Amino acid sequence: MNRCEIYINDMGGWVRVYLGRGEPAGETAGYLSDSLTHWFRDRPNLRMVCIVPVSRDGDTAELHAWYEDRVPPVTTDQQPQ
């Protein structure tokens, strides 16, 4: 069984999903897409705006996805007393 590591970096407004060490069996794009899907499911307040695949040698090597936060942050003057 092949093992691989997929990394996800939240860059503050966009997220980078990329393959670390190892080689997955099959197409890399599916693993990256599945990881990105789970990342967004864990953050229901975020809405994906745009996604761009990054390819190397004809294969998808990374996914970059831009997002917006649907819930505005609470400021100190909005907090209940």
C-alpha cells in the first residue's frame, strides 16, 4: 500500500493544499481535492471563491483556493456586557 502526506497551509484568505512526501496510488488530484473538501467542511463559516490547480509535468501537484469568511469577526464593542 502506498502512503502519502498531504499538507494544508491556511495563508489567511487563501489555502494551499499540496503533496508532501510519498506517492499516492492513482491520480494525485483526487487526494488533493478530497483534502480540500474536508478542510472546508471543518470550517462552515468559510465560502470558497476561487480555486486554481497547479500542475507539474502534466499532473496536478497543488490546489490553491481563495475564500471569504461569511461570519464577520466580533469586535470588542459588539460583545455583550
